[in-house]
Amino acid sequence: MSSFDENDAFEAAVPLSQRAMAARSAPYLDELNPAQREAVETLQGPVLMLAGAGTGKTKALTARIAHLMNQGVRPNEILAVTFTNKAAREMKGRVGRHLGEAVEGMPWLGTFHAICVKLLRRHGELVGLKSNFTILDTDDQIRLLKQLIVAANIDDKRWPARALASLIDGWKNRALTPEKVPNADASAFDHKGTELYAAYQERLKTLNAVDFGDLLLHMVTIFQTHGDVLEQYQRWFRYILVDEYQDTNVAQYLWLRLLAQKHQNICCVGDDDQSIYGWRGAEVGNILRFEKDFPGAKVVRLEQNYRSTPHILAAASGVIAGNKGRLGKTLWTDRDDGEKVRLIGHWDGEEEARWIGEEIEALQRGTRGLRSHELDQQAILVRASHQMRAFEDRFLTIGLPYKVIGGPRFYERMEIRDAMAYFRVACSPDDDLAFERIVNTPKRGVGDKALQNIQRAARANETSLLEAARLLVSAGELKGKARGAVGQLIEGFDRWRAAVQNNENHIELAEIILEESGYTEMWQNDKTPEAPGRLENLKELIKALESFENLQGFLEHVALIMDNEADDGGPKVSIMTLHAAKGLEFPVVFLPGWEDGLFPSQRSMDESGLKGVEEERRLAYVGITRAEELCTISFAGNRRIFGQWQSALPSRFIDELPEENVDVLTAPGLYGGGYGAAAPSSGMQERMDRADAYNSPGWKRMQARSQSRQTAQPTETKGLVIDATAVSSHAKGDRVFHQKFGYGTVMGIEGDKLDIEFDKAGAKKVVARFIVDAAKADEIPF
């Protein structure tokens, strides 16, 4: 008898109503608040559990599963899907604790992919697969796609295999088979995207293999084309539960809708305000139209927050209220008000990192008038991974233990290691490990055999790999593409080495090395979602060079700090992106870099318009709601990019923070001056009014005040601020004063920026509006 027959026989013999009569006591219900209990006890019909951040949605979800089983529902009648194996394990463990016994069975509790693997093993023949099919990993997938690209005579430099993999994965997330790809997408990949997709699927079938996207796509196809199979599973899965429903893509959405049509007992748990994965296929619309998809659905809002203080919740609610596409809810808590959300502006990103480092240490010691917090209770959440560099450099320098969650540390990232390998060979031609790393990156036709020839020549001639490669190129012993490409690389290293020896500008040289080697171009041509982030990291690496006199000094610095970084197993500050922080919580959270163009991301706004801004706003909401007790938002008034100061507008999300829930620690127009001067008695209000700066969480309020004083307004251009009326009143040789850098002499003028040699701080490029004549320094109300 098949498993279906056993299940059906049990249903016929023991109806659900009779099984429910044996229900045991349910002490877990007493642990729930009224909204949670309503969501748990509403077992019949579609239910949307709209669970705000920190409202105990996992507790309610697992209690619901336990309650179903307590009412006589068999474990194999319950389909419960999650996004991670960790969440699935936690769910099963909690259900067992609710029932007071280990949960046996529950064969259909797992991730979307894990459950679809089991289904596809049973029904793979319906899509041309044997039951023992192989699941390709990413490397195998890329290798197979590269073969297809070469066979189609497509330039794999301009159209790399990883880009095609990303494109196909996007189509599969939307449940599009090759024949269903819309005409609007037909121009993708040199007008051969759909053709290559079809060829790839045929090749997979020949290999009896699938990729991860196929697991959902094949099961959706089977359910759509084989009604008898679908009907069996619809009958079997009486109750369906879905975690993180706001993160589902189209394929997952269709799969769930198909399975839920018979019994309609589907309970989806999620928060539309935390849908932040649109870039990888998640559709916030899935949760927004739940009531339309399932008429008569009951929506239960979980709004009591058990994580954060009222000020933190109010700040998050003020920001997210700016989104139009949301179902709406109001988080509340019975905790004490606690500290207001703190807002502080800094002169630049390096000062921001310094201040946060000092603040973390002060909070650890308990010297801020707040209770002390260990390092592992504090986290820094950044919008983009390249922001981590300033914090990592600072923390390594001062010996503050930290860990990067969700990715490698900055100097351990692949693109950073590659770039630094180029720099190492330019400084030290005998660095064989560095040369070996980059001799074929980007591709130069140096395969394993060619590299072995270079290594043999190096040993035979007792010389470095670079010199061995030079000998082989001269002797014509490197063949094909490798001979010309490696020859060009050697010539490049000769030029770059001469520039190092001549003490030429090391920042410009670093850019030249990455450009002339083809390394920057490699990532510019890469169409994968990761490529833009890697390019940003390379820009940040160039920025890091500004603090050093030469390349060699920088390389020595990185080598020393990385070598000295030993893992002692003690508490560490967590650094991660906002995306990686979802689902986590910390007593103390720092949110740096809240500047338009950085957050919200300029790329997201350019590519997705209003939809992109709304997802970025949800990301801001996620960031604020990670904090339990103390949340600090900061921004820098200037970012130094390739040696040039660029002014930045504070994020538009700062405009949306409710003023009554925010403490301004410093006048952002003064960038870092007067810490702790937010008290009314400090006179900060008067000083801020006299400074051309805003004095509240709203940049808009600053603009309104500035207009009433008829001051010059900044002009926004692609996320930068340019003073449209800036005409320098200074001349070369003038003595001037700057609040942070002190007294100095003007050495040069470039628009609204001045090159100044400061008496103590050295040479700086400074925006003119932050400078006054030295003779007037005593009049400034600092």
C-alpha cells in the first residue's frame, strides 16, 4: 500500500472530528497574547498572520502547529515551509517543547527546496528525469553554461557564464520555462538568452540533473500539467503553514496556491514591512494580495512588540509610514520609554568610524550614563559591504575585537585579495604567491599546464615566477592566447614597478594598475548581482590608500593588522549588512551612512524607481527594529572619493524620523562638534540656528528655515550636494580656521573646495563653507 493509500485509509477510519476528541491540555495557549492566540486557534480557512518585528511570530507559528497536532491532526497532514534549515530545525524543536515530547515524523516540515526535492524524486519522470537525478552546485552550473556560451560563439568576456546563470535563475524564480519567457526579455544576453536557456535545460535533462531553481519550477510544471498528482497532494496536505511569506518569489507563490486550493487551510506568516529581498526575486505583492487570493481570509495583526523600546518603535513606524504599498499595523510595547533614537552627523566617514569605536568602548565601560553593554551586545549595520572597511581599519588599529556576519572581512574578500596581489607584485616582483593568484585573473589563457611550465622554469632558473614567465614568453614557449596576454602583463608590471621606485602618486598608480591589468574591466563586464558591490569595494580599497604615503606602507599595514588579529573567542562587536541582520536583534545598534545615494542606494533608486525607494525604506525599518535598547543613526557630511571631497545630503529617511523620538547629539552642520550638547541649556539651538545646518531629524525643516533666512540652497545631483552659489571669498596664502583641523594656510582653490595646509593636521581638501578667516575665529559660536 502506498503512503497515499495509508493516509487515505486513516482518514476514512478516523475522521478529524473524532480525532479532536482526544485532544490533550494545551498549556502553550496560556503563554500567548490575545492576538497570537487568535491566530493559533483559527484553524479553519485561510489566515494571514501579519507579524511585525519582534512580535513573537515564530512562537505563534510553532504553537499553531502544536495545536493542530493536539487537535488530532496527523503530522503528515501538515505542510510547513521555511526559508532556511535553521528555521526548520528551530520550528520542530519548539513544537516538541509545546507538546512536551519529541516530535516524530513531520516529514513535510522543511525548506521549499528540501520539500520539493522529495516530491521531485517521486515524480521526476513527468519532466524527463530519473529519480536519482543530481543537483548541480554553482560551480558545475557555471561550467556547463560556459560550454554552451562558447558553442554559441558568444564573447564570454562580455557575456560571462555567471551573468547567464543569474538571468536564468531570475526566470526560474518567476516560474518561466524557456517557452514562457516574455518577448520583453528576448533581447537578453545578446538576443540569445532564451535560446541558451532552452539549450541549458535540454543539457540538464541529458545529464539527469537539476539546479536549485529547477526544484520549484519542475514541481510547479508537474502540478499545472498533471491534475491527478496535484489532487493527491491537495487532499493529503490538509493544513499548510508558511513562514516569511513576504520573501516568497513567484514560483513559490504559485506552488503554494496550487496546493492550498482544496482545503484552503493555509496560514501565512509574514511582515510586508520587512520584504527586503526584491533583488533576488521576492515579491512583496504576494503578501499584499493574500486576501484577494483567498477570499474570506482572516487577517490577524501581531502588534505587541517584545524587543524594542517605545522610542525605537515610534522611530521605525515614522519611517515605514512613508510607504504606500503596505497593509499597515502599529507596533506597541509595554516597556518603559528608554532612550530616544540618537542622531549624529560627522565630518567624514573616517570620523564616523572613530566616533562609533569610541562610543562602543564607552558603552562597554558604562561611562555614557547608560548601563554597560558587552561587545557582543552591540552591532553595526551598514547598507553596503564597502562601508565596513573604515570600521574594520579603525577596530584593528585600536584592538577592538569584531566579527563580520554574513560574509568575509573586508581585506579577506576575493576582489580585495586580487587587487592587493597586483599591488604586491608591483612592489615586490619576487612575490610568487601573489603572481600565481592573478596571472590568470582576468583570464589570460594560463591554464594549469601553462602555470606548471612557468613553475618548472622558475625552479630550473632559480628565479621568480614573474621572471620565469618573461623567459618563456621571450623563448616562445607559452602558446596561443597566453603568450600575448602574459607578455602584456609583464610589460605592465615593469611600468608599475618603475612608478613605485619613482615614488609616483600611489593612489593614482593603484587605479592605473587595476585599469591596465583589465581587473576593473572584468567586473564592469560582469552582469551578476554581486559585480556592482565588488566594484564599490575596489573603490573603497583605493580610498584606504589615502592614509598612507606609498603602496608598500599600505601593504605592510594590512599584513600586520591581519596577522595580529587572533580569535581569542571572547565577545566581539558584530558588523554586517542590513540584509544580513534580518531576524537578528541586539541591545545596541549603530546605523551609519544614512546619506542619499548610499542609503537609499542610488542604484536601487535608478533601477527600480519608487518601488526601489520603498524597498530601501523597508530596509531602514528592519535596521531600526533590530535594536532593543539603544539605536544610533549617523551620517557623514563628506565622503572622500579618489582623493576628492564630495558633500552628501543626509538620507531622506532622516526626514521621516519623528522629532519627539530623536535626540540630536550634535549639530550635523558642525560635523562632530559638541558631543552631548543636545540639552536646551547648552545653547546648541541658538548655535545651530546661526549655522547653516538643520537642527532636527528633518532635512526638510532645515531647508524651510534656510529659505526664511534667504541662505544659499544646495543643489542635488545624483546624490551629491553642490553649493550652487558657492564663490570662494578666499585667496591663496590666506590664513584660515576650521573647527576640526584648526588654523592653516590656503594653498589652492578649486571651485568651492580649498587646498589647505593645516598647522597640525597637514594638507586637506576642505569645502569652503566650513572655513572662516583666522582673524574671525574667535567670533564663531563653537
